[in-house]
Amino acid sequence: MGIVISREERLMFINMEKLAVVFPGQGSQRAGMGKDFHDSSAVARNTFEEASDVLGWDVPAMCFNENEKLHLTEYAQPCILATEIAMYRMIRSEFQISPSFFGGHSLGEYTALVAADALSFQDALVVVRERGRLMQEASPVGSGAMTAVIGENLSADAIQKALENLPVDIANINSSQQIVISGHADSMDTAVMRIQSALPSSDGLRFVPLNVSAPFHSHFMNTIKDRFQAVLNQVPEGIHPENAEKVTSNYTGVFHTSSSREIVQKLVEQLSNTVRWKDNMNLISQKASQVFEIGPNRPLRKFFQTIGVNCFSVTTYSSAMREFQNRKPDDTIQQ
């Protein structure tokens, strides 16, 4: 007969471990996201209401119903942030978790900073709304494109060399099996052919066009950096840099420092530079004994699997209850 572990003992175990929480970014949105948290938790419900008050429009209505605006960058980014914070606050309140480390992919980095109390929720909502609007303005609709390069043991250096003199950049190094390129739509076919020629395992490569409205994390975003920095400079009191040291930076691949100026600079540079998610994952997995992904979908779990790490994904209220109520002492991140 197995040993019965009480809820209190499970929670104590979770908080004795070095827990990391990570958040997905844009592209993870879906109609209905967060509704079960909203309906089941006053904490989550209050978070959605707070977001509506800050943004001046009905965030639950945008998140819970079929609405084309949910896929527009200006609306998607604050909606994802609000949903993820509502989910996180409910989990933190219900299970008294105290994560030691935080990470987020692209937009998710802002959720991570809020969850770590390094950036206020209200300021983050305003910042990501403007971030989304500016990112959409940076490139005329249809002029930019992004493509996921999928294969085994991908070499970022080889792909970067293949893209030389093309208006296409490496946007995301997500794992050894996925690298995303971003740039001018008319140059994507040439970029694909060059990468196929450059990589020795080109027979196993796949190229998947992404459904995006602009070439994110490429030099095409340089035109909005000054304006975005001006947005960030308006919220210095909302930044608590002493808490940022436990949050990974997409731009550097390592943890943020306890400098407000450097946090702002790294968030600005993130717009037009490579998201070093593979580096973020390696660092988090070295520090943490358990990793939880919290968000509307679970794209980060597969990336962690490529480095031999279990990432427990929470996308619904029922999965939150299952993962945190039923966590056992032998559930660690190593596969």
C-alpha cells in the first residue's frame, strides 16, 4: 500500500523545492482562455476586472469569446498577460507557492517580471498594449513574415551565416530542434533555400510559416525602439529592480540585474534581437528542481523536453488543481 501524502505535505514539499514558473508569449492565445479560472476563483476574477479598468475595455469579453481582435497584436498582448497573471495569482493564492525563478518567452517575459514583483501589473498592461501597437506599426501588413525552422541539432551559427546579406534575422532560438527566422516576406523563399543548402541534415528539415502580422524580433523593429523606450521610461516607479534578478532576460539569455536602467534597455533590445530561449531554459533547469508552465497553451513544455527536462503545464483550472494538488515528492524536472 502506497504512502498517503496530505495536501499540506504536498504544498510543503513544493515550497521546499526550487520552483520555477515560465510563461508563453504571443501565439498562445485562444478563445475562452482563462474563463474557467475567472468562473472558479475570485482572485482570478478580480485580476481580469483590474485589467479592464486599466485598459478601458472588457478584457474577459475579449478573452472568452470568439473575437478577431484577440489575434491582433495590440489586443493579444495585454489579453495574454492578463490571463497568465490571473492564472498565476489563483495558483499562488490557492497553493501558497513561492517560486524561486521566473522566465517568459518574448511577451511572456513581461508576465514573468510581474509574477516576480519586478514590474507592476498595471504598468505592464499599459506597456504591452503600446508594445503591441508599435510592433504592428513597425512593418506594413504583408511585408514581413516569420518561419519556424524545425530539425535535429540545428546550428544557429550555420543558419545565421546562411542569412548573410538577406533582410532576414534569427528571431528565436527556441531549442536544438526549432529556430525561428523573421524578416522581409519576399526574401523568405531565398532564406529557406540557403538554410537547406547550409545544414548537412537538410533532408530532415521542415519550414513552417507562422501566422503573424509583422516580422517580430528582427531589425525591422528598430524603427520603434525609441518610442517604446519612451513608454518604459514613464513607469520607473512601477519597476522594482531588486526582484528582477530571479527573472531570465530573453535578450541576454541570463538573469536580469537589479538595475532599472538595464531592465529597460534589455526589454527595448528584445524587440529587435534574438529571443535566446534555449539559454533561458538551460539556466532555469540548472537552478530549479521543478518547472511549471502557466498560460493559455503549452508551447514551452516541448522545448524543455529537448533538454531532458520535465515541464509541468497548466492551461486550465482543472490542470492547475491536478498538478498542484497531486504533486508527489519524486516529481522532479529530470526525465
